[in-house]
Amino acid sequence: MITQPAPPQLAAIRSDMERVLTEFLADKKRDAQAISPHYERLWQGIEYILQSGGKRIRPYMLALSYTAYASTNDYEKALPAALAVELMHNATLVHDDLIDR
């Protein structure tokens, strides 16, 4: 009988996802400061949108899918992809809001 590891808890994945997101945004804002204050403000706006809440269901599902197919609880390897999914999702929401005015 093949045994699968127990899935990681939502709270652990969410906490790690928030940490990775915070680090990513800090890096982007630091890089933007060197380019232009306008570019930095753009990243501040992105940070505001991303930090204003959300269930983070998409990144959680990606992390769980990774653990299921990789037969491991080491979901940390999937967090960069999970972050990309969350960024893309939020970008499409903002884009839709702009189109709808």
C-alpha cells in the first residue's frame, strides 16, 4: 500500500505565501527606487492591492497540487509558481476593472 504524506495545513501555506509575497514586493520596490519615483509608486499600488486581503485559494491549490503529485510536503518549491498565479489573477482583476471603468 502506498501512503501519501498528510497535506500541509492551509495556515502554514498561507503564512509562507505571504512571506514570499512580502519579500518579492520589497525587492521590486527597492529595484524601482533606483529607476524612478513613478515606477516605485506603481509597485506601491500593486502592493496595496495584493496586501488588501484575499483568500489566496489559487496559490493554495497550486501548492497542494504540487504536494500531491510530488508525493512530498515540501510545498516551498511551488511557492514561486503560486505567487505568479496570484499576481496574474490580481492583474486580470485590475485590468477588468479598468475596462469596466
